[in-house]
Amino acid sequence: MSNVQTINDVPVLLCDPEGEPIGGEGDVTDLVGNAAWSGAQWVVIPVERFGDDFFRLRTRVAGEIVQKFVTYRVGLVVLGDISAHEEASPALRDFVRECNRGRQTWFLTDLRQLRERLAG
């Protein structure tokens, strides 16, 4: 389940942590479509929804998912603590740092950070 909320005047589709697992780009097609249909500019997906392959960059799952959001011009927020994954992978840590510098994909630990980002 997901719902659209407005955070700092920005419509955001918030996904439930208990939803279907996301293992590839096909799993986010409906989320991107729902975001577009509802006018949401961002989709927030809790880390619990992603399989381990998302956090292993060599699988290319993260790249495929991020690319789907880029293609449809919908922002993606991966929400939650991924520090254990980052400690295990310097490549993932670099990927997260680069994403967080941009305006398309963010890895954030909580909604407070999202509010701050959208306010700026």
C-alpha cells in the first residue's frame, strides 16, 4: 500500500514497509505509474522492501531501478538505515554519496531528512 502526502509543497508517494519486495526494475513500474497518475514528484521506498541484490552493485539491480525513475522523471528516495550495506561495500558507499549530491535519487535515514531536503 502507498499514499500520497505533501511535504513542503511537494507531492510524495510514500510506500509501506510491508509491501511487495522490490527485486528489479519491473517491480517499480507500478510505483512509477502510480506516482505519475497521482502527480507525485517523489517515491519514497523503505529499505525493507529491497532485496539484498539492490545493495550489491555488481548485480546492476540498483542501477536498473534508479534508471527507471530517471527515465520517467520521478525522484526516488530509499528510506532507512543502510549503514551495514555501506560498511560492506565501498562501491555502494560511493554510489550513495553521489546520488545524495544530486536531485534525482536520495538515500535518507528518515522522513525528517526528506523534509529538510525538500525545504531547500
